[in-house]
Amino acid sequence: MINNLKNTVTLNNGVKMPWLGLGVFRVEDSPKLVDAVKNAIKNGYRSIDGAAIYDNEVSMGKGIAEGIKAAGISREDLFITSKVFNEGCRD
């Protein structure tokens, strides 16, 4: 049962993955995304989900760096995922 942001599931390799996370699909690379990611981490989110094809990794990375600092945690406390695009090259 999920009752808070700290709930995790243990994967087959022993890694604990948070049940809930922030996804950044369709969010433009912008200061708003930096703030959204930073504030999510500051408020307890420990999973951030993105993808290179979303074209917003710069702001996501800045938000992660700022969120780590604001929350007083280390990078190892976060579970960050990204998808690999395999449909060939984009233009």
C-alpha cells in the first residue's frame, strides 16, 4: 500500500524504487521545470522520470541539482530514470 512519498518497491536486483515520482513528459525546458523538479525533491519526491526525447534534460538536471541542495540530501538518495529512444534517429 502506498501511503506516503517514501514508500518503495524492491526490484529484483535489490534496488529500492519509490512508488511515486515526478514525470517531466511534455514540460518545456524552462525555469518552470527547474522549479517544479526542485520543489518536488524539496517536498519529498525521490523519483524523477524523464527521457532524452522530451528535450528538457537541461532544466531537469538543474532542478535536480537545486532540489538536492534545498532538501539537504545526496544524489544517491534519488531514483532517476530516463527512457532510450529506439525508433531510429530524430531529425
